[in-house]
Amino acid sequence: MRKLLATGALLAAAAAVVLIASALAPAQPRPDVLQVKVGDRIRVANAPIGCRVVRMRQFGGRVVIDCRRAGALRGTYGTLFTAREAVLVEFESRKTAKRIAVGVHHQDLQCCRQVKP
């Protein structure tokens, strides 16, 4: 009888340790959260929008998420997100873009040119 009680107590203690350890363990990433790294591309389903994760020399080599619409870029807009800022750009050509506005996290918005109404 004593062995049975000791075994039951041991199993209960082991179960408690497992429950406590699982409660204190770091949370696993949610399955609906997508983690990306430099070189990855993201396409939005059923929309002509895509993003890529790159290091940009124009941002001091920082990691940037570059989002834009698919197709010809001239006259369209894109966004560049870094850990420090969000930049709205207007594409002048396939390879050239002008900064329209820069929002620095926890600071003010800076407009780079006056927007026509």
C-alpha cells in the first residue's frame, strides 16, 4: 500500500513539474505569424501587391521591408519600413524613387515635398 501511495505521489509531482514547465516556457510563434528574413519575398493573395526584405545602402545597410504594387512602377507609390522609420516613395522609373514623406517612429512626420490637393 505504501508503494502504491509513493508511486501516485511521484506521478502527481512529475505531472505538476510538466505543467509548471510548460506554463513558464517561452511562447511558440503563432502559426498565423509569418517570420521573414533578408532575401524573402511576400505576395498578397488576390492583390497586385508584393514586398521584399532587403538590406538597403540608402538606409545605412539596415534591413528594409520594401512594398509596392506589381507591374509598371512609374507614377506609383511604395513604402519602405525599417525599425526606425516608414518612408512613402513615388516611383519616377523602374529603378528611381522620390521620398514623399518620412515618418520616424515615436517622432513627427516629415514631408519631403508639398503634396498637391
